[in-house]
Amino acid sequence: MRHLHLTCLAILVLARTAAANDRPPPRENDPDDFVRYIFEVNACVLTEAQLLKIYQDAGYGLMGANNAVIAVSNREDIEVLDRNPFRYRYYGSDYCGF
């Protein structure tokens, strides 16, 4: 139940940012849509450190955020651009599918 609360909180916090970036906010309780959103508002490219901070700010804690970053890095719609530091490109949406 804690993850549900954290996801709702993260969506509410990020919804304000979405309005400023003209990207639709993530659907509630949809981790795939959360990934879409965080990449779209960051020009479709994020570093590992940025991903970790985003998930920590969303309330996942250090271990949860680390697990989320690992899960994101293993997605089929993520491309590794650099390995030092790790930098990822998302191409799983029309907005980022360039």
C-alpha cells in the first residue's frame, strides 16, 4: 500500500511540472507511463544520476530508487548512449521516437 501512496504523491508533484513542459502527466499507478513522462520532460535523455534523483524525489528511498533505475535501464525501449557516466535515451513514445 505504501507504493500506491508514493506513486500518487509522485504523480501529483510531477503534474505541475507537466503543465510547464506541455507533456501529459503520467497516468496514476502506471510505472510505464511514469517512465515515458520523466523522459519526455527531459528531452528523452537522462543520466543514471538524474534517474536516481527523480525516483528518490518521488519517494522511493535509496534502495527503491536504485531498483527502479535498474529496471528502467533494462527496458526494451531504452538505449544506452554512454557508459561513463551512464546516459539513457527513451524511444518508446511518439514524442521520443526519433
